[in-house]
Amino acid sequence: MIEQQHVDAVVVGAGFGGLYQLKRLRELGLTTRVFEAGSGVGGTWYWNRYPGARCDVPSVEYSYSFDDDLQQEWDWTERYATQPEILSYLDHVADRFDLREDITFDTRVTSAAFDEDADRWTITTDGGEEVTAQFFVMATGCLSNANMPDIEGRDSFAGPTYHTGQWPHEGVDFTGLRVGIIGTGSSAVQSIPMIAEQADHLTVFQRTPTYAVPAHNRPLEDEELAYVKAHYDELRDANREMGTAFGGWLEHNDIGVLEVDEATREAQFDKRWEEGGLAFLGAFNDLLLVPEANEIVADYVRRRIAEKVDDPDVAAKLMPDTVVGCKRLCVDTGYYETYNRPNVSLIDLQDTPIQRITPTGIDTAGDSFEFDAIVFATGFDAMTGALLAVDIEGRQGRSLREVWSAGPTTYLGVQVPEFPNLFIISGPGSPSVLTNMVTSIEQHVEFIADTIEHVRATGHTTIEPEPAKADEWVAYVNTVADFTLFPRCNSWYLGANVPGKPRVFMPLPGFPGYVEQVDQIVDNDYEGFILA
Ligand code: FAD
Ligand code: NAP
């Protein structure tokens, strides 16, 4: 018989979310176990070790704000920190707050079932361990479940294959190799220039061209860092007031591109292009709302691509005709320029789709390519993938997979009806992936900790949303999304990158509006939640 351990809370995942959640639950006096599939902390930054991986939000903002000593003592070295630097930051956080002793590594949670008699969750791991807990927090990440496309013959390739989100810890030396890479999203945009420098030849398979703005990454000067540290509170406050919660100090213009003349438009775009980074889309307030406005900025980026790429045919293939910002904008260092290298070629899959992977390479409708290695930069089963990979059963044995078969239903992106005391960090229905995620994660972790404290302080044992409130919330998220241009392309926000996944817009645009609603619900005595 399996011996059960009983704790107050179980948290799954030890990335930005899980680490902070553990700290907060401990502070409430809850005995807490964290399970993490990886061998170390870091989540995204533990797994995504591909060359060129870094953050797309400035490092000083892509970091925890909950502890002033922590933000004062940590010195970011670059505008956009590399994956190793972010990982060492999260290692530092784990050590500084003594978090490791409650984390069980190399252990995947496989199932969780709610016991209605005991009002507790029973959580089972792939190591055969069973733990019961009153509270169950999924900090499993929006982008942690790698998407390996189901291409015919995928496993027949004789050489090594890599997914950017599961990169070998020892690194990969592509020197002298013929490499094929599938995908042109953020991970590809970061890794392609680096792989091209090493490989004998790199062939990029592009299904949809991407919009990338320059990062203009650079070392952070001592004075800059000192200024940030002296004004950290203001920076964080400014962040939280922005729809996306990033780029705190960059002015966001409260005027539409359609309201100004061409010279003003160009000057504003030029300024932001030279400055670099995601705040490019803050140039005007209608870019993500009005198709004609978006077309103006799209045209601007296409012209920039044409300037950077020598061969007009290649440049034309790299120019997207979709909505800018409809997928998360990529922040690049030398991406488009890489196509000027003689050892890089671009295959447009819209002309010649991939037909199969063979033992020696990739066959498209037009050609046969031989490779020594293949890289899948094909993204993730985002937002719901890691949640549904666990067999979760709520009241009356209801399976989360079945309940969400037509798309995820949550209240506030945090809780699901009939799954009491289950909390999701940055779940579908919350701003999550449309923001600086550390800011969103902190807000969720604090809300979850406060909610658990409230449940206990008021003498209740469970909390879950009213089903009608969750339905209203899903409708609300769709209404807000439909007001924007986000749903107008085949993005992973919609689940469109995974064949067969329900097409539902999952994140909620607008961080400050969301926080205001959450605060109001709390003030109204947890309106829409059932406390029992
Ligand atoms: P994660 O960091 O994904 O951690 C989840 C953890 O849960 C993982 O370690 C995983 O192993 C574990 N886990 C999952 N399922 C189980 C299970 N069943 N059992 C045990 N363990 C499990 N966001 C930004 O805002 N700015 C950026 O610049 C940025 N850059 C990114 C770059 C890359 C390459 C990627 C992939 C994402 C990026 N993101 C960025 C999004 C990023 O995922 C978040 O910013 C943040 O790191 C998420 O933290 P998390 O703790 O919620 O999830
Ligand atoms: P992604 O944005 O989903 O990109 C995946 C790429 O693979 C797309 O170009 C996609 O084409 C292509 N693809 C998928 N399946 C394919 C198939 N069967 N055949 C051909 N092409 C296929 O994934 P990602 O690049 O890993 O990024 C995911 C998210 O992680 C980003 O949006 C961002 O939020 C975060 N991220 C951030 C950074 C950063 O700059 N800090 C870096 C990496 C990731 P389609 O577009 O046609 O689907």
C-alpha cells in the first residue's frame, strides 16, 4: 500500500510562479510541497537553453518586485538578460528564501483527484508518491508543454533533433553541420542568428512570416542600474498601470495613428524602432484595435524588413501580411540580417509545404533537403497544455479534460467550477501571456495566498466559483478580445497552433482593468465564489 503524506498545500512547478507561491504559503504557516519535473528551479529558464534565449521585457522589469532587498541586491548586466542570467537569478531566489527544502525535483505530478468526503486533493506523482492537500496550486506555466508537430516520418530522422523548449543542458555544437530549423516564432528568431554563425548551412522552414522589432540589447551601465534601484517603486507602479505591464517608463501615446499626419507617424515609429523593444506598439493607442491603424504599422515594419534584407525575393517572403501584435511581437538581434548570409536559406512553406521527414532530412512539395540535425522551434501547447497533461478530477470525478473539451472555462483565470481549492497561476482567462508575465504572476500568487488566508480565517474549508459566474467570465474575455485585433490571426493565444485544439481566445487583454475587477470582487466579499 502506498503511504500518503498529508500537507496543507501542493504546488506544481518551480518557475517564477511556483517559487513565489511556495514562499507566500509558507508565510501563512501552511505546510507546502512543491513538485517539479525538472532537476532544478527556473521553469521556462530551466528548459529553454537554446542559443540566443533571453527575455523580451527589460530585465529590470522582468523580475520579482515583492522584496525590495532582493531587487536592490541583484545586478542585471544587460538590457535583456540571457537565459543563464535569469536562471541564476531564480537559483538565487530559491537559495535566498531557502525554498529548495520543500521542492521535490525530477518528479512529475500525473494525477490529482478531489475527495468530496475529506474536502482534500489526492495528488499522485510519477515516482509513485501520494500526497493529500487541502489546497492545490497549478504553477505549471503557460508555455511549458512543448509542441512537437505531427509530421509524417518525424521520428525516422537518423540524426539528432532538438526542441527549443527542451534544449540539452550541455549545449549543442552545430559547427560544420547542415541544420534545418522549423518555425519562425520568438524562439526561432532568437536562435536562428546564433545557429547560423556556427552551422555550415542553415535552412529555415517558415510557415508564417513573423514581425520582429530590434532589441538593441546592450550592457546596463552602473548609473542606469543605480537610477532604477533608487526609483524601483515608481517603475513597478508604472508597469502595473499599463495594459501589458511592461515598458514602465516608456511613454505610451494616448493618440491614434489615424489622428496624426504621416510625418508624425513616421517620426514616432522611427524613434521607437531606434529605441528597440516591445514598446514599439505603444506608439499609438489604436494599433491593436483598428485594422487600418494596424495596417499602417505593418507597412512600416515591412519597409524596415526590405531595408535589412538584400535579396528582394527573400525579403518579400519574410514580410508578414497579418496583424502586427496579433501574435506576441518578436524582439530580435540580427534576425532579418541573418538571411543575407550565404550559408542561410529560407524555405517558404506556403509555396512548398513540408511533406515528410526522412532518415536524411526533410522533403517539401518542391525539394528534398539533407541535414545533420533538425531543430523544432515549433512552440508550445500553450496555456492549457500543461494543465491538461495532468489527469485532474474535481467533484463527482469530473475530469478537467472533459469539462474543457470545448475550451477552458475559469473564473478570473484562477479557478474552475466544481474543482474546489484548485488554483491556476496565469490560467486561461487572465492577462498572463499578454503581459510582462512576472507582474501577472505576482498578482496571481498574492491573490491566491490572500484567498486561502480568507478561506481559513472565515472558518471555511473550500472555495470554488459559481458555474454561472465562470460562464459570464468566459463571455467577458471573448467580448474584450473581440474589441481588439488579437483574435484575427492563427495564434497560440487561440490554440490555433495545435491541430484539433478548440479555437478559443484564452488570455484577457488589459492588466490594470483585470486587477481592478479582482480587487472589487474581493471587496464584495468574494462575489461569485462559493465558500463552504
Ligand atoms: P514556467 O516557468 O513554465 O514553470 C512551470 C514549471 O512547471 C516547469 O518547470 C515545468 O517543468 C513544471 N511542470 C509542468 N507540469 C508539471 C507537472 N505535471 N509536474 C511537475 N512539474 C510540472 N514572458 C515574459 O513576460 N517576458 C519574457 O521575456 C518571456 N520570455 C520567454 C522566453 C521563452 C523562451 C519562453 C518559452 C517563455 C517566455 N516568457 C516570457 C513566458 C514565461 O513562460 C513566463 O514569463 C514565466 O517564466 C512563466 O513562469 P511560470 O512559473 O508560470 O511557468
Ligand atoms: P511560437 O511562437 O508558437 O512559434 C512556433 C513556430 O513554429 C511558428 O513559426 C509556427 O508557424 C511554426 N510551426 C509550428 N508547427 C509547425 C508545423 N507543423 N510546420 C511548420 N511550422 C510550424 O513558439 P515560440 O517561438 O517558442 O514562442 C512561444 C512564445 O514564448 C512566444 O510567443 C513568447 O510569448 C514566448 N517566447 C518569448 C521569447 C522572448 O523573446 N523572450 C522567446 C521565445 C519564446 P505558424 O506561425 O504558422 O503557426
